[in-house]
Amino acid sequence: MPHPTVYLARHGETEWSLSGRHTGLTDLPLTPRGEINARALAPRLGGLSFAKVFSSPLQRARRTCELAGFGDAAEIMSDLVEWNYGDYEGVKTSEIHQGRPDWQLFRDGCPHGEMPEDVGSRADRVIARLRAIDGDVLCFSSGHFLRVLAARWLAQPPAHGALLLLSTASLSALSYEHNLDEPAVKLWNDTQHVV
């Protein structure tokens, strides 16, 4: 019998994801292209069935979930919310580097926001909840959080999320190799459906 799989859908494009601004708790809508790519997740996920579907409470994830065809099935999971960027909310990395040239999100975190360990703790809570479910699961969330989630799924430190790039409206999947003691990445940053 195949091992359960956790599918991860990153939300579609927003104005800030397009311009490179850190978008944590600011509740932005999808752009028109973001909506098109969110809809494209529906046929990409066609034929799969899920024991549970979860979404971040933020509208960009909820709308992506809805356009992908899972709005009625989804439960809001607050721990799926994006990284709290604190003072760096709405700021581009290039702008942060003007004052802190060596700053790295996954190593240094954000002043008055979350540190990598904080995001890792949330990811661990999500993973514990997902692993208790019998069957495949689908989660809609944001890029930096999902990168930390994947790192923690593999029992790696949150900082390893820096190694896992993730595009808007992408689909990824986490599962296991031979047994449930061998977590593995099954699919990462699949954008074949994206315009």
C-alpha cells in the first residue's frame, strides 16, 4: 500500500510576490495572473482524493484553494500562515541589505517578527497534525513557510528551507520512501500547469 502523501500548494501571485516584497501577514489578494494560475491547479490535482484539505487563513491561500476547486472541503489551519516578517513586512531583500548586507531570512529571522526557530515550531505542529491523518492531505500556504515545513518534514533545521525555492501556484509533495521512518520529498516546485 502506498504511503500517505502531503501535497503543498503555494498561493498564486500577488502584487507583492511579483515585486519581491516580503508578504507575511499583510492580507493581499491575488493578481489576475495569480487567479489564472490558481485555477490551473484544479486539473493538475484532478483525480487525486484527499482525506483532509487545509488552508492558511490569509486570503491569497484561501482564494487559491477555492479556485483550485477545494474551497468547500478546506479547513482553516492558523499554523499554515506565512512567516511574520515584523519590521521587514512589505520590504524587499535588496532594501534590507542596504542596512544589513549580510542578512539572510532563514538564518537571521526578522526584528519584531519571527525567528527561524519560531517558524520551525509552527511547522512541527503542522507536521504532527498531518501525520496523524489516515490518507493524503492537501495544504494551501505561502512560500517561506512551506519551505520551512519541507525542511522540518525531512528532520532538517528550519534554515535548510533556504535551499528549497518555491514558485507561486506551484505544487509540491512530501511522502516517505520505504517506511514511515523515512520521510522524503516526492515532488518539488512543479509549475508545469502555470501560465
